[in-house]
Amino acid sequence: MTSRAFVAFIVGLVLPVTFAIVPEVLAQSEIEKLRTEIEDRGDRLKEIEAEIAKFEQELTEVGAEKKTLQSAINRLETERKKVNAEISKTEAQISSTDLEINKLILEMTATEQDINRTEAAIADIIRAQYQASDQSLVELLLQNDRLSDFWTEIDTFDNVQNEMAAKVATLDELKVVLDERRDQNEDKRSELSTLKNQYTNQNSVLVSSRAEQAELLSATKNEEAEYQSLLASQQEARDQVMRELRDFESQLQFILDPNTIPSPGTQVFNWPLANVIITQYFGGTEFAKRNAAAYGGRPYHSGVDFGAPSGTPILAPLAGTVRATGNTDAVPGCYSWGKWTLIDHANGFSTMYAHQSVIGVTPGQKVGTGETIGYIGNTGFSTGPHLHFTVYAKEGVSVRRFNEIKTVTGCGPATTPVAATEAYIDPMLYLPPY
């Protein structure tokens, strides 16, 4: 056998053996260590989720109690514990995602090294084959003393070609794996960014809860009589605000063109909460009839109420663009929606989310279906933590200052969505079956 053929033989057969030994050997132990840590984080997450479920059950029991100062304080205490548990859960998810990213980086590095080795091996094979290819078959036959040596050398070239084809296939597979891991890494980094925003918002929910409790104790001086008096005065102020708002809306002119919105019964929205508990429906509900003054004298509830503890994420039921946000609590005595968000959708609807503890979006921001846009709260005039969800015909709703409606409310510069009666849509006509 010639020296060139011998080199080609060595390159074609020995390198694959070397290649099989090298992949991920150095990084494998570190990857296994990270995988174990990730599993440990998963176990901790299950424990935290069990704690959260316990607090949610306690909140259900507290919420069923008569509305007293002590029950309000108990609710705030339990909500704070739940939010703290939610924060711990987010911290664990952030830590787990960090570990996942580190694991992916190690796997990507090992894959890149494998690609480099494979490319180097292919280059060596090509060089050896090129160096041997400048001889014709006749020349190879003549330079061998025996015919068997000639056939051995021909077989060697075939082996080199087969080995190169195998390495090219391996290289293609490694590049696919690398692309997949890069995509996974980008997804994990996006998830990490979302979790960090969520962590910040959850801490804001906690601050809001503490402020609510401090304000409650300050206003009532820890006296039940003061608490009941406070509730009565808030109810009276709320009734006045709603009377003026309804009177203003009754004068607005709007004719709904049914062709501009989906047909009733078409499911166009997802639920705005992960766990759905409806506490009041749209329209002339029994509660609205019993409390007509709270609805401006007209027993008409303008949306659907979902009961949930403060700090529960509110999810965009459909992709859209945030038109406006507001906070009526920023003006003393303005007992209305509290913190609210108005989102426009491409299907002719706009949706409003009221009584939030924390608003998680800004005007002009685009949101996707299922994205967290805020957190359940008890801001504005509310009989307890819940989400008030309103659907409007987009062309019929605008955002106005209260001093455009009537100055007697005292709300002044606070803003609110305003719509004619015809522009209010029953959300249940477009939500999943309940």
C-alpha cells in the first residue's frame, strides 16, 4: 500500500473512533449537575403551589364572612401571605430558568465543539482524498506488485468516501441540534424576562396590599363603627358618581351596526383569568336590582365580575393594543373603577378591566392572547377583590375626564371609559361556555 493510501486509511478510520469518544465528555458532568438542580427546583415549586392553594381556600372562607373590619383585615393578611408565596414561586421559576439557560449554553458549547471537530475531520479526509486522486487507476495498478494490494487500496478509497459521507450527515444533524438549542435558549431568555417583570409587579401588589391595610386602619382607628361608617360614605359617593356617569351616557348618541362586530354566540375571547368564578353577570342582575342606586338608578350591570384574590394575574382574552389606563383613586373621593385598562381589539371590540391592584401594561403597548396585563385588586369602589370586565363596541367607547361629565362628582381630572348604552356588549355572548 502506498503512503498516501495509508494516510487516507488512517484519516478515514481512526478519526471516527476519536470523534466518538470526545463529544460532551468534559461538559457532561456539569450538565448532569444542572439537571439535578433543575429537578430540585421543580420539587420546591410543587411545595409552593400547595401553599398557594391553601391560601386560596382560606380566602374563599374569609370572603364568605360578613363584611366587618376584622374580616377585611383577615382577608388582607391572607392575601399578603398568598402574594408572598406567589413571589417565592416566581423566584424559584427565575432560578430554574437561569439553570436551564446555563444548561443550554453548555450543551450548545459542546455541540459547537462537535461541529468544529466534524468539520476538521471532513477537511482532513478531503485533503487526503485529493492528494491520492492525482493518480489514475492504471498508475495505482502498476505501482502495486500484487493485484490484491491494488484492490486493497481501492477499498481504502471507498472507505474514505463512505466515512466522509457519514461525517457530512453527522455534521448536518449537529447543526439541526444546535439550531434547536439556540431557539430554546431564546425562548428561555424571553421567559426569564417575563418572569422578572412578573416578579416586579408582584412586589408592587404586595406594596399595594400593605398600603390598603394601613389606610384602612388609619381611617377606622381599628373601630368597627368607624369601618361601617366608612363603607356607608363610600357607597354614597359611589352612587353619586354612577348616577352622573349613567346620566351622561344616556345622552350619548350611538347606533350599533351589527356588521362591525362578530355574531353573538361566536367565541372570540378566552377567559381573562386562569380560574373562573363569576360573581355577577351583565345586565339587569338581581344584585343590580337590589342596589339600583349603585348603578345610577338604572339596575344595569355593565360587565361581568370575576371573583379572585388580590394579586391574581389578569390575562388578555384576545390580542390587542392598550388604548388607555387610569386610576380614579388618584383623586380623593372618586369612588369608581380604581385602576383600569382599556384594550382595543381588531374584531371591533374594546375591553375594560377595572379594580386592579397593579396595572401591568402601558398605553400603546401591544398585548398577545393570554399575556398578563394586570393583577386583581380592590381599588375604586369594590365590595371585595374582583375583576370587572366590560366589552364595548370599539367605535362607541371613548375616554373622558370626569369634569367633562359633571363637576359635582369631585373626581375632576380622573379619567374613565364612557359609552352609550348601545355600545355595551354582554361579554358572555363571546366567552367560552361557563
